[in-house]
Amino acid sequence: MHDVPEQIIERARAGDESAVRAIVEHLQVPMYQTVHRLIGGRLANDVEDVTQEIFLKVFRTLDRFDPRRGVRFTTWVYAYVKNHCFDLLKKRRLNAISLDAEASSTGDDMQPRFEPEGATLQPSDQMSAAEIDRLVRAAVDELPEDQRVAFVLREYQDLDYREIAQVMECSEGTVKSRLHRAREALRQRLRRLKV
Amino acid sequence: MATESRSPLDPACSRASTALIAAFPRDLDRETLAALESHCASCSTCAAEFAQARDQELLLRAWSVPAPSSRSTDRFVAAIAIDGAQRAVCARKREALEHALRDERFDPQVAALRAHVATCAHCAEAWSTDHVADRLLRAWPAPTPPHGFVDAVLARLRVSGLLHGAPLRMRMAWAAAAAILLGTFAWLGFGVLPAPTSPPVAVVDVEHAIDRFGGDVHVVNVMNAQFPAGIGSFAPTAVALERAPSQPGAGFHRALRKVRRDAAGGDQR
């Protein structure tokens, strides 16, 4: 995805609505879909609201973006997406634990566990989108957050290792390692369904 | 080989010849060897063949091969143990190939890695299964934002005061220019336009509306609002409505209610 031109960002900083609209239109789909993939399993009804809140945060702090630091604008925005989504999940997790300590025996996220071994689902090329969503969503939601972010940004937003490292504030080697572990974990889980 | 005493149709000779072709004498079973020796006692040709086979056998068995060196032995032992380690190596090779393919970079090692995955039975099976899983992951659908999403974001930005129709400095410059122009007219006493006798409530309210709704409210509207009894007489909320988006969202209505409350409460910012 090509980046937002600097002059548009400058005009948006000044409050120019047309520039702001251009940025929102450019980023709405990738941001919405990334939020959906990161938290849609647990907070499906909040995806739209969460995405709007992230946009608000971005424009409130637009003055902090400095292209001279070598970070693309879209990469800078994805850092907000990651932080906001996981802060929200952490908050909901803590609320869930404090409100109902008996709900989860492991104290883990309140999400349905993955399909047990021996499930008899057999995929075919005619799998419906809903079925694919259910299978992949269940597998992705079980990933640790750092692996999930790396995987979603790499596979679905085509960020390269350097950009993901900037979003996650780690080294490229760490990104590769997380990606590899994420893929192995996902393949194992999908293999259990005889995929 | 002399064949005078051999009859090509002699079954005994045929059997003897077959036996000697198939195996060395030492490898023949007792029965066959006994029959062969018995036949050779009366058949010089087969006896000669038998003797020749024995000599060849002895020669080949006498061929000595040096014992493997300790390094070779170590390699053999390592090769036997490699099965467990090979799995880890295979996994690393597959991982390296994956990264190389995903990076789409030209790497001379890619060909070697591909060849390994294609020829290693373990890797080939794992690679094939992984591809099926990868296809499923790539096919994971994601919804697009609902209709009106962009307008909803912009409405929230406006309510937060993060959005202006024109840059703030420009608006202030226009307001200052308008004030200077009005002051000049009043001083010159043209009498065309009555000077405002009260604080510019209308101007402030229109500015207030501009902040809330952005858009393209022109400066002339600001000037007209200075003279409610004159050229243009309209309430600030009516101005906002004229300039509102064609399908205002929830943010617009919330902001509109606030403007009305402010105007009713005399909030002049």
C-alpha cells in the first residue's frame, strides 16, 4: 500500500477537512480489517467503534509524526492499531476476571477453545466464507498477541519485516521468529482438523 | 571353451551351466552342488567351467579392501544419528525456503532449498500439508467498513474540534480583515451599513457554527451576520443547516444541539 503524501499530512495537521477525509478514506479498509482480525473474535461488535477511536487518536497526535525518523505514515498508524487493540483486550480480560473469577478455569481469555483433535471437518474448495472465517479465526485467536500481530500485519497487510519491527518495537530477527512460530502453530492447529 | 563333449541338448549340461551362471559354487545348495560334481565327473566341458568358476570365486573373495578409517567410522555413526537431527535441519531448511520465497528475493540457495524439499520425503509431505493450511489462512475473509464510516469518523473529529473548514489562522485573519473593513466604513460614515450597536453575537455564533460543521461557510456570511437587520438576517443555526452535509450523521445532530444550547445560554465563546 502506498503511503500518504507528506503534503496531505501537513494539511491534515492544520485541520483541513479534505486532507483528513483523504487520509481516512485511504486507511479505513486496512485499519478496519486489521482491527477485525486482531480482536474480532472477542469483540466483534466493537470493531467499528474501536477503529473510529484509533482514527481519533491518530489525528489528535498527528503533530508527533515525523517522517524524518524513517517511519512511513501507515506504519506509524499501525502502531496505534496494535497498542489500542491489545490495551482493550487486556482491559476486557481484567474486567472479565474481576467480575467473574469462576468463568474461566485458566484465567485466560474468555473465548471458545479450539476444536478438539479428531474433528471430522474436511475442507474442500467449496468451503463457505463463514466456515473459513470460523476455522481460521479460532486458530488465530489462540496465538499469543505478539505472534498474532506479526502474522496479521505480514500476511494480510503486506508489511515487510522492517515495518513490522517498527510497529512492534523489536528487531527484524524477532519478527521473523514470531512469524515462524505463528505459522507453525497455525498449521498444527489446522492440521488437527485434517485441513 | 571346448564344446566337443557337450551336447547343446544335454539337459545335464544345461542344468550345470545354469547353476554356475547363477551363483558361485560356494553359494550353491548341497543338492545342486552334488549333482553338478557328479555331472562334471563325466563331462570335461562342464568340469572345466566348474573349475573356472571356483577360481573366479577364490580370486574375488581374496580381494582385500582396507578397513574404514576412524573418520569414516565417525561419519557412519553420525549418519545413523542424523535422523533425529535431520528433522531439525529439514525444518530450518523449510523455514529458510519460506522466508526466501516470501521475500521474493533472488537467492542462489533457493534452488538448493527447493531441491531439498522436493527430494526429502519428510519435507515433501510436511510442505504439501502446510500448503493446504496456508491456502486456508490466505483465504480468511475480512469485512469492509460499513457505509458511512468515513463520515462518522469526520463527524467525531469535528465534535472533538480537530477539524476546521479552513485553517484557524486563516479564519482569524479573515475575521480581523472583516472587523477592520467594518470599522473603516463606520468611521467614514458612509451610512450605507449601520454599525453594530451590540457585541457581535451573530458573528461569534457563526464562527461557532463553522467550528462545529466546517464546510464552506464563506466570509461574506460572517459579514452579513454582523447586520441582522440589514442585508442578511438569519440565525446561526440556519446557516449551519444550509451548509450541513446532505446526510448528516449522529455527530452532526449532537453538535447542532450543542450549538443551540450555547446560543440559548448566551455562550459566546
